[in-house]
Amino acid sequence: MRKILAHAAAIIGLYLAFSFALFLGLQVNPMYGNIGVVAVGGLIVLYVYVVFGRK
């Protein structure tokens, strides 16, 4: 049960980070949005590697 909650929290955190990156890109400065989207992409790749890469 804790494992499921940990995954749900990680996915919710990634969603919030992506939403914040979109906010930065649309409201503040497009360059910050691009940097944020790249950073969130890296976090998603890291999450997928940690969850599915190790066996």
C-alpha cells in the first residue's frame, strides 16, 4: 500500500512541476518555460528508469 501511495505522490509531484513549468513559460518568460519542461522531462526519464529499469 505504501508503494502505491509513493508512486501516486511521485506522479502528482511530476504533474505539479510540469504545470509550474507551463506557467513559467506562458506567464513569466518563454525561456524559463523551456528550461522547466526540459527539467521535468529529465525527472520523468529518471522516474521511469528507477521504476522500470531496475530488476
